[in-house]
Amino acid sequence: AMVLGIDEELGPQLFKCDPAGHYFGHR
């Protein structure tokens, strides 16, 4: 859940730091 909230604010920054973000960013 936290990843979703941060992913929406940072976006590509999270995917760059964490591998899980890549999944959300690719979506």
C-alpha cells in the first residue's frame, strides 16, 4: 500500500530505488 502512495507522488523515483516500483511504473 505504501508503495502505491509513494509511487503516485514520486513515480519513477521509487521504481529507480526499489525493484517493486518497476512493476508499478511499468503499469
